[in-house]
Amino acid sequence: VRGGDVVVVKGLGETDFVIKRVYKLGGQVVEPELQPKSVPLGVPFVVPMGTAYVLGDNRESSEDSRAFGPVPLDSIIGKVVRW
């Protein structure tokens, strides 16, 4: 998995799946305006190792890592490819 990849992530429920774009990987810093809502302003957020920070392409109305935090790499079940 690399930054910019569109991936399918297994959600919280047994049959829930979401499609998101990988924005940052473990060890990388997320810009303040895209940090999780739970992180206080001015505090740098570093993506934990073994996880990916994913964002929806429609950022205005997307529920993504800003809401639910980074996702474990092993919850990414596949990469979306265009034929």
C-alpha cells in the first residue's frame, strides 16, 4: 500500500466496507487541517506505525480517518484498480 492508493477497508461491522484513499502511512505527519478531530489544535499528529490514514475524495462530507482515526494495515483488504 502506498500513499494515493484507493483501497477497500474492512469496517467496524462484520460486513461493512469503505473505499478510501490512503493519505499517509505510519511515521508520517498529517497536516493540521486534516488531523483527527480528537487531536488538539497545534499538536502534531504522527500516523502510528502499522496503520494508514485514509481520506474520502469528497472531503466535505466524507467520514474517514478524521472521524475514526488511522486504520490498521491488515484491515485493508484490497486496492481498487481501474480496468
